Amino acid sequence: MSVGLGPSNRNEFKDYCLRRLGAPVISLAIDDLQIDDRVDDAIKYFWDHHYNGSERLLVPHLLTEEEIRTKVINVDQKISGISHVFNLNSSYGTTNSGVFGLQYQMVLTNLSSISTLQLNGYVSAMQNIELIDNILSTQVPFRFNKHTDKLYVDADLGTHTSAGNYLLIEAHVILDQDLYNSLWKDSWLQKYATALIKRQWGSNLRLYQNIELLGGVTFDGNKIFDEAQEEIEALETSIKATYTNQIFIG
């Protein structure tokens, strides 16, 4: 990801992409709402496919009676994928594990200091969780679909835990575009959004092919569209080959 000078918010990002296409020297036949739509498309693709589009974090979730009864948990919309779910309050495994075990007490003591969507020392924390899981067998079977924002637990939670206890979710969380301004400086995202806007521009021009603009200038909408399509395909190929981070969806 590029750093330093460059756009630092959405409006600056849009202006940057338009300048790459020749604005304001060239008047682009595209509406601002269309530009916003194409920027949204670019960000969604970035979130789904680029390793810098999301973070792998540990997210503690406080269970309710309703969730234990239905075995359905509503998760934050920023979660795009889930790889593991741990029941740290569980009595799975050996008879001396569970709430009276030393490992559980150590985790519970530290859990209150974990802030949702924020965790330092992820690798070290996951090593500790893996060790505890090997001893307590705390992993919970689950299903997850990011389009429903629901985590379905395929286990009887009521047998092994109770309301007020925690599940710990290992998740991929998309970057907040309003919080992380450096997102707008990513060179791949800049190129991809520009190409999407260019394709939209070409699509608009194709409706009025070969119409002469002020000063006798004409634009070939088909050519602009085809060039943009080639650029989009090349960028999507490159992200899959170079930048993709595998997302676990359960």
C-alpha cells in the first residue's frame, strides 16, 4: 500500500480518480452519483479480495439467553468472514476443565481488556488460544454468511455455557473507510476505481456515439469502454494473483 501524499478522504479520492481521466481539462460525461456508485463497487471488491482490505482479529461476544436458545448470533456488519469460534466458558473436554480450570480463569481475567475489533499481539494471542483449545476442546461448530450478518451455532450452547459468558470469534473485519484514511492512498484501489469510473464514462458516451462536443471534440464511447474493461480485468487478475487474502466463511 502506498503511503505519503495522496487522497485522505472519499471526496479527495473521487477528485483524484477524475484527474487521472483528464478532469478538469476534459469534461467527463458522468454524474456524481454514478461516481459514488463506482467508488462503492471498488471498495467492496477491495474488501473482499485484497489482503489490506480487512484485518484478522479476535472479537469477544457476550452471550444472551435468546442467542443460547436460538443458537443464532447477530454479528457486526463489518465482519466479512469467520474462521473459528471458541467457547472459553465451556466444559467440553476433560472433567477438570471448564470454569474451574486454571486455563479458563486466566482467559476470563484477560478477556475484559479485549476491545471489540481491536487486539494487539494477534499472533501471540492466537497461540495462547490454540493451546487452550487443545486442552479444553473449546472450538464450536458454526455456519456463517456475511450477507445475513448471522452466526449459526451447530451445538447445544445451553449445555456448555450460559448467558453472560463469552464466545471468542476469530474474524476478518473490513477496514472502516471513515476511520482509516490511508485506505484512500492504496495504489491498486485508486487504479481500480478509476477504471470503473472510466467504464461508466464510456458506457454513457455510447448512448450518444460520435456526438461533437464544444470545440469540435468527439469521444469514442466504445473505445473508452473497451479500454476500461481491459484495465479492470487486468487489475482483477493481479489482485487474485498477488493481493488476495483467503477469507474463511465457516
